[in-house]
Amino acid sequence: MNKVRITLLASLFLSQITFAQTGAEQYEKALLSIEKENYTEAVRLLKLATTSEPKNQTYQITLADALYNKRSYYEATPLYENLLNDSPDDIKYLGRLAEMYSMSPQKKKSIDYAERALSLKPKDGETLVILARCFYDSKHYPRAIKLYEQAENKLPDDKDIPFKLANCYTEIADYNKALINYNRALELDPDNATKLYTTANAHYNANEFKRALELYQLAEDKGYYKTTTFYSNWANACMASKDFNQALFYLYKAKEFAPYDRELNLSIADAYTGKGDIKKCREVLDEILEINPNDAEVIYTLGMTYYKAGHNQKAEQYFNRAFEIDPSLKSLRYTKTSF
């Protein structure tokens, strides 16, 4: 046996001894990484530890928790299911499995685990919040409301529960209770841009346009993410308040994100109509027709601008052209209702 081969075999032997002795060490290092919230490194070390000692349940539990905190739910799920086989009434495992499945297409599994957890009558607010979210994600809003209310009794200082309750009430079209809870959420968290924006939308839906406008401004001031929808909704509140100049200001801000969006440009045309600037309205409608010359609704709307101005003959030309493209619009021939 040559010297090189002896050296290689010795190295392999020593590495195996080292590997066999490092399970506990890797686990200790992983705990230090978890303290620093470095879950990526913790998971790497814990996988080494569990490979070294596959029957060590402490390592398995800590690995499952690290994967959960790392949001690696695909890997965490089977680990928790294996752990649940040994501890079928562990409410933490049941709650986390319910939560992770609620974020997947398998909503039925989420509810099954949530029901098992609820059968154990959980007392802590954190678990109740997790289970409430499972029912919310599965669109069972009354169950979610009940659980969020129970959680709030346990966690009266939680800043997010009123906001989550408001979202539930919005989904079941109980806008009065939704608005009450959105306002409660803002009292607890007045600088939260997302809550400011969502509450602005709720006030708009309740026809409280002045308050909606104030909240849209605050949401922008607090750094809410600017999108077409954000500025379009703000513009809608201006339109409802008959402030067409301000509506156009925000609609054109929205247009910076989506210059050829059909619905947005139709809103701009409506704002010009509200302002009484029919010429600009027609220019916008013509721009839409450049993209789709056969858009029957837009052609009809263009005809409406002439009809309202008393140019009936020209209006009929547009109406007839629209009817040729979409015969279903003929029901509007006599009502001349705008879109």
C-alpha cells in the first residue's frame, strides 16, 4: 500500500470520527444562529446534526421550528407531520400545520388540522390568531371572526387583530362593522400606511369621501406603495366629491404606471366629462380606439359625447357603428345611457 493511499484512508477515517462526534456541536452552533435569527445557517447545521443522529427528536423538533421560522413551509410540513405521529395532541404542531396548509391549495387539510387544534380548546391568543387566519384563508369568515374576537380577549393590546376583523367583515359585506374595526385599527397603529390606505377605501365605500381623501393623503405621506390602483382609488374619491381637477391629477399619476390601461383611460375621459371639457374627453377616447378600433363600448361612449352636445346625427353614426360590432348594445339606442 503506497504512502498516498495510506494518507487518504487515514483522512477518511478521521473525518468519519469527527462527523460522528459533531452532532451535539452542530446543534449548539445552530442554537446560536437561531438566537441571531439566522435561520438559513441554523437549518444547515441542524440538518448535519440530524444526519449524524437521525433518532434525536430534539434535533428534529428544532429543525422543524427553524424551517418554519425561515418560511420553508414545504420542508417544515412533513417534519411536523412526522412529529405529530408521536404527539397527536400537540397543539403547536396542529396549529402550524393548519397555518402552512392554509397558504397552499390544500385548504381542506388546513381546516382539518385547525378543527383538531380547536378540539383541544386552545387558551393562548397566538394560537387563536393562527387558527382564525386558517378560516379566513379558507373563506369561512364567520368562524374567523369568532376566533379573532376570542384572540382579542387574550391579546387586548394586539395592533393587528382589529384590522383582521375589519377585513373579515368586509368580506361578508358588513361594512358598518368593518369601518368600526378599521378605525379601531388606526387608533392602535396610526402610522401604518397599509391600514391608512385600507381604511381610506372603507370610508370611500361608506360614502364618507372627505375622510377618505384625508386618509389617502396620510397613506401617501407614510410611504404607501404607489400603484395604479392606489391613485385610481384616490381619484375616485375626488370624483365622488366633484373635484374633477384633483381627480385628473391623481388619474394621471396612475397613468404613469399603466399608460394604456383601458379602464383607467375611460376614468380620465369621465373626469373630463364631469369637468365639462368634452374636447379632451374625446381626445382620450380616440387614444383608446387607436389601440382597439373595434371597442364597441368606447365607440358608443364617444357617440354619447356628441349626443349630450346635441349633435344627434353624428352621435347616431357612432351608435350604429357600435351596434354593428356588438348588437347587444342596441338596447341602449333609446335610453342613450352612458357607461
